[in-house]
Amino acid sequence: MNSRNMNLIHIIRRFNRFYTNILGLLDKHIYESEFSLAEVRVLYDIEHMEVCTAKKLIEELKIDPGYLSRIIKRFENDSLIYRVQSPEDGRLYYLFLTDKGKNTLSKLNDLSNDQIYNLISRLPERDKMSVVESMKTVENAFSGKPIKIKEKITIRSELRPGDVGYLIHLHGRFYAEECKYNYMFEGYVCKTIFDMFNNYNVEKDRFWFAEANGEIIGSIAIIGHSATRAQLRWFILHPSFRGIGLGNTLLNEAVKYCQEKGYEQVFLETTDDQKIAIKMYMNVGFKKVAEHENKEWGRKLIEQTYELSLPLGNMVSN
Amino acid sequence: MNSRNMNLIHIIRRFNRFYTNILGLLDKHIYESEFSLAEVRVLYDIEHMEVCTAKKLIEELKIDPGYLSRIIKRFENDSLIYRVQSPEDGRLYYLFLTDKGKNTLSKLNDLSNDQIYNLISRLPERDKMSVVESMKTVENAFSGKPIKIKEKITIRSELRPGDVGYLIHLHGRFYAEECKYNYMFEGYVCKTIFDMFNNYNVEKDRFWFAEANGEIIGSIAIIGHSATRAQLRWFILHPSFRGIGLGNTLLNEAVKYCQEKGYEQVFLETTDDQKIAIKMYMNVGFKKVAEHENKEWGRKLIEQTYELSLPLGNMVSN
DNA sequence: AAAAATAGTTGACAAAGTCAAATAAATTAG
DNA sequence: CTAATTTATTTGACTTTGTCAACTATTTTT
């Protein structure tokens, strides 16, 4: 352990002492409630785990099984939670919050939020940003992975100022990082967006943005070209949020919209190296109808056009 | 409490849960020692306070007087500490570590250091630095010390993929928020970027990006139109980072570059509502040379052209 | 000199957490 | 198919940790 490391260690230890106090301060309201810290964490985890059993809580919270057992018993007596014995495995009991339990937790959450609000509200806006970014940095570094939690992702289809810029940013950044496209690609995306705006109409065109923590992490759009023909465009996902079904969710939203709007033909343009996206397109029924070479973006690529025919009257059948 | 704040609160709460676990992990070695966490903190504080009494420890550690009294008694029995009654005030007892106590604490410290070393040793050097910087940021913010924000901002003039997208994002977002421009403005910025890329040349064109926490929070660019004439474009600052001289820094960089490149005339286009920016432009010597009306972006605006003449041979005089 | 305040101590207690043994259901080995 | 083993949870007995109020000793205030 060299002296540089010792320096880091000292700073980290000081931070730990400091943050222990902050956490203590924030948890004080819990001491004033009828619940212990462990109990609140149990309530919280029951709410946030999809399937919750005592076993899982023991692992997650590193709590003593006997201790937990009694907490659960007390919660059940107070009808904050109820238990359902698993039909497949009689040893397991699934835990659920009752309405009363949800209510109680929600009040505790509100208190907790207030405490944190008090802590940060007096900070100038840019310091808030710095603090939050710093926390993300620490968390990412120590957990070894970018944070991704699917439940925190929201999808909205309203187009807001700044959205298309961010969309271009994502395209420029990740096509360069992953496919080695050059800067001309980002310029090309700018042009497609500009052209779109010249004909933009909320009645025929639609964007969807997936957001996590208030930041756009994915997008897709449908642009109408005629009453029956539309184009699917700008389908992209931040790499940290792939593989969790989010791409399919966006794609399905887009196709559903086409059906509802009565578009009979949807086409899209992509390049042959977008293997995963192409698989997803084909899964929902897109077929390749044309291809040609493109060298504009620093690599030799095959640009491909895919088309999806939507059966007329599909809406009626639903 | 608005939704932006709620987002911050969620991130902070997640960080708190996460860091509670980290702290728990780090404290585990203490559980394996013969001391409780409170006891270790008492030992630590006796060592680190110049003059230590029970009273001070009670205030510092927010520990129960009775509880502390017993801890001190035990420590004295184990001859980890010794007490000296104050000659001025017989109610006070000054607390000191014995050699044995110092030794014990030092071993505990070593354990603690090792734990932290394990935590950070597997991180790449860059991450270690950013973790430590982030911790300092959080600590400063919460302890009321203002964050020296300008120290955390870096300016780079290299154009990277994703940059112009983010630049468009900033324009779309903040011109809408602050000047009520409509979405067409963002489309217009896309077009200006696209046009620029069609003639982009690193020898004549240059971008500067101000970054805080790895995120772009400001930009400016110089685009050459001929050997002697250039345009200043895309000057924008995230509102949270205004008023700290950053705008002038960027503007000066841009003008300096023009001088170095031998541009004799620099012009820029803006709108009459950009009062603060215009003042900055005029401060460095820009003069209004033309104006005309523009209604494209949802408001009646006066578009203005400013021009700066750079004296020939200015470089020589330096 | 009496009353009030302060620093620390003590006893009685409650809350939080631990450990090992017990129970009940599932899985595996023979 | 039964016995042995494993797994999820529970229970009893216990320790540790932390709290509260009453107490002593000393100093400060009135």
C-alpha cells in the first residue's frame, strides 16, 4: 500500500465518517416513528421485490433469520403485510404489503423524501447536479456497473424541446462508439431531423422517449409519409439499458400506433451491421425489400430498407 | 417539490441505501473485533481530539451519557485509556489513550484501511480519482462549503461524436425554457449543424465544450467562411453555470483562436432578446451591423448580426 | 449560603440482534 | 419407496446495545 493510496484511503475514511453522520441524521425521523431501521428496510424491500420471501430478505438485508421472523410476525399481527404459502413449495411464504402497509410505507417514504429535500433544497441548482452526479460516480465505481433498474424507466410519447437534440447525441455517440461511424453520421441524423420538422404534424408523426432518472436513454419514432405509409425512425437504446426488453416495448408501441392510425405500410432504413435491431424488426414482421451500398460514414456499409405490411382492419379484430 | 427535485431525491435515496451497504461491509471487520462500532468511534475520537472529555464525546458522537460512561469505565479497566481529573474543574476528566490503547486503535485502523484498500484496489486509477473527487464534492456540498465549481469545469476543443447532438439539445431545451422559442428552433439548429458538417475542416473550424461531471454544460464554435472571415456560433451555457465567468472564458478562447488563425473579421447572428450574451459580445468588441425580423420560432424576434474586426498583426504585438 | 446548572455515574429497563435447536417441507441417495 | 439430507422458517434462550431517569459531585449563579 503506497502513500498515494493511503491518501485516497484517508479521504474515503473521512467521507465514510461524514456520511455516517448524514445517514444518521436522515434516519432520525425513523427513530421517531414506531419502526426500527431494519423494520423500515424490510417494509421497503417487500414493496420493491417482485417476489418476496423471508429467505430473500435475509440475503438482501443480511439480517438474522430469527430476528426477521419476529419482525414479519409483528407486521402480520399489525396487518401491515400478509403471507401466502407457496403452492409449489410449502416452505416458502410470499410476502405482500396490505393497503395499510403500503400506506404506512408511503408515509415513511414521504418523511424520508422531506428529510432529503431539506438537505438539498438550500443548495444552488448546480451543486445539486454536482452532488447527484458525484453519487452516481461513486455508486457506479463501487458497484462495477452502470445503474440500471427497469422499474425506474418511463416511456413518454410527448415531444419536448431538447428531445431531438438528445436523440441526435445518442446516435452520434453510440454509432461512433459501437459501429465506428464517423462524425458525418451525426450530421446526417441532424439533417433527417431537420427535414422531419419541416413536415412535422402531431396528427401523423409520433415520438417515444424512454427515460431513466429524467434522462433520455432510448427513442423511436413514426413519421407519416402519406395516409397509408409511414416510416419508423431513430430507434436507439443506450447500451446500458439493452437486453431488458425495453427495445421491444418501444418497437411494439410504434407498431401499435401505426395500426391505430391506419397506416398500412411501415418502412424503415437501417444498415446491415445492426444485427440485433434487425432481428427485432423481423420479429414484429418487417421484411427486407431493398439494399444498397453506403460509404458516407467512414465504413463500407449496406443500407437496407425493411417493410412491414399491416393488415387492414386489424383494429376491428381487436 | 417538483418532479426534477423528486428525481434528485430518488437518486440520493438510492445512493443512501447503496452506501449504507458499503458502510456495513466496511464495518464488518469491527464486528469481528472485540469492539462495537460505538466503542471504536470513541477510541478514534479520543485520539483525534486535542482535549477530550466525556461531554465532548457525547456531543460529537451523539451517544447516550450513561452508555458512554460505561464504555469509558470498561476502557479504563482494560487500560486502553486513562483519565485525569481537571485541576480547574473537578467535574471534568480528560481522556487519553494509553500506549496499549494507541496500539489497539492502530490495529483497528489498519484493518479499516485494508478493507477500503480492498474496495478500491480493483478500480482503475481513473475511477479511484473520480471516486475521491466525488466524495469531496458531496462532503463539501452537505457541509455547507460552497463547491468551487469552476475548478470542476474543464474546457476542451476537441469535437467528439455526440457533442453536436448535445449542443442541439441544450439549444432546444433552454431557448424553449427561457425564451419560449418553439420546436422549429431546435430543427433550425439541426440544419445549421448539418450545413456546417458539409464544410467541416479541423484547420479552419473549431468547437469548445465546457464540461462538468463529464457532461457538456456549455459550448462555442468558430466556423471559417473564407481565409479572413469567420462566424462565431452556438454560444450557449447551461443556466446553472452562468454568472461564474465561464461564458467570457469561452468567448475569449474563441476570439483568441480567430486571432491566431488570422481571421480579420468575425461575425455572429443572434436575436435581440439575448441581452446578456449581446453585452458579452460587445465587451469583446463586436458591433451590430444589421438586423431583420424573424417570426419562425413562435415569437416576433429581431435577428441581429454583429461583427468584430480584428487588427492585422495583432499576434505580432503579443 | 442556598439554588441552579453542569459533568459524569448508576440502576433498571427496553430494544436490537445473535445463536442454536426445532419444525416442516422438499430434495436426494440408497 | 423410504431414509437421510437439505432448505425455509420458527422458537427459545441469550447477549449486546442503547435509553431513561434518578443520583452524586462539583461549579456557577443568585
